[in-house]
Amino acid sequence: MSGKSDTPQSFYKAIKGTFGKIPAVLGPNGNGKSGYGLPTSKKSVVLTLTGRDKENFQKLFNPAGVSKNTGNGEVALYWLFNCDVNNIDKFTSGGSGNRCKLNQGGTEQTDPDLKIGTKLLEVKSYAGGAFVGQGKGKLEGLTRFNRFKEFVKMANLLAAADNFLNLDQLEKESTGLQKLSFVELQPAAANFCMLRTVIRRERLQEYTVFQKMEKKMSEFDKIVKDYPILKPCSTEDIGGEEIAKRVLAFLALQAVGGRETKQSDGLSGGKPGYGNFMVNVDSNNNGKIEFLRIDEGSINLEAIKEKKNFTISGGDISLNFKQLFGK
């Protein structure tokens, strides 16, 4: 992600300073008659540049004149999408008429790096196969989990089921959430599911000792019924495995895409956002660019069970985009 010191002016100056002028993008046919577009029909695409476009792109991979916070490949992409035959005459230092615009920042640094029309691009530079093609992807740090209040509440309710007789635990807002993955959450979810089933089937909520637990379980059920990924969790005997992976998937979807359906609490969207792209400019600077579109609800629930694909550590969410969203 670029830092706040980066501007359209600094990107323009870096491009011009590299070549002494603004070179034109020749396009996929190499004849200067067309430019490059974002993927449309497929969710994952690898674009391999050739010829003069590849040479120029490589020179802009890490150019002089921009902030150290600017990731490798961002200036190169900015040039690639702004300087083809259809857009180069509109390309200016100010950036107001540019096809591709800088977008990074935001109050929580959650805004993706670039914007083309309505589409947002979060740019990374890893070895090939990070998002598309060969390779297993990599664990990518995103954001802190604690701003996702409904996840925090659900996770705490599951954790409280491990020690439900200690009723004070039910009021706490954090119970072991600084380090969490499916492995840690599944046992708590299993206990929660078992207790919910027994309490309701045996009508134990008629007894004072269970009344508070039933109230908290009803709060859990109320949350999950608002979201498609969570709705099955309201089934009494669904099991801890299903609850744990869906609760973590809910968090992952919020972190990368924003709300599934409910917008009432004003929570800011995730990065890159539904329908937008994770973009990997190969760190070998070989002209290969991976595009992975993040579609709403398209998450691999089995992959999220692996700690190497999704984890919270030190309060930070990390996930493997390729394994969770690229399948």
C-alpha cells in the first residue's frame, strides 16, 4: 500500500523522469491501437507483457522519485492503464482526468491502491503464483480484527461456552482472541453447540443457572440470521466444526470485502472489496501480472480450517487469498 506522501504528481514525475517523456503503451497486439483492460469473464487471470510494454513496465517497477512506502509495481500499473492510445492524451500530472487513479489511504488505511472506473486494485509484489497460477499463495496480513464487532461478540460467546458456569465470562469483550484460528475456535464452538442443543431440548432455561446462557445463545442466533454465510449456524445440532469455519469465514469476508448484506452499523468496507482485485506484480520483475477478483461469498470453507490459510495473531488478521478465494 502506498503512503499518504504519494500523489498523482509524484507518480507522473517518476514516469516522465524515467524516460524523459511519457511513453505510450502499445497494448496486447503491440501496435499501439488498443490498451489493456481488467478481467471480466474470469475471476483470475495472468497478464504477461511482451515487447516494448514489458521493457517500459520493468523500468517503472521500482522507479526513483516516489515514496519508500510505494509498493513495487504500482507506478508501472499506473502507467500501463493510463497511457494507451485511448487515454494518453488525457493523462496529466494532476490526475483528475486519468483513467487509473491513486486511491490508497483511508482513515484506517483500508483503501486499495488504485482505481479504474468503479474497480479497485490492491497491489502486491510477491513471487509468481501468489494469487493465480502455480504456487500455494502466501499468508497476507490485512487488518486488526477488533473493529469487526459482531465477530468479536460471536467469538466471545463461543469461548464462554467452555466455562459457562462462570457467568462473569459472558460479559467480557475479549476471551483469547489475540491468537486464534480454526484449531482453537472449533472446540469452543462444539461446546457451544452441544450446550445450546441440550438446554433447549431439555428446557433447562427454566432453571436460573441456565437462563443467562440461553439469553447469550439467543443473541448469537440473532446475529447469524442476518448473514448468508452464518445462517446455518442457528441450527441447534449443526456441530462445532461448521460453526467455527463459518464464523471465521464471516470475518474473512468482512476483512476483504465489507458487509455481506447488513449496512446499518456503518462499518467500513474491506480491502479490496467485493468485485475488486488483488493484483500481484511478480517480484522477479518479469512482466507477469496476476489479477484475482474477490467475489461476494466466494470463499473456500474447507481451506479456512488450515492455520496456514487463515489466522489471527497479535490481534491481526492474516489470510491466504489464493487458497480462500482463488479456488
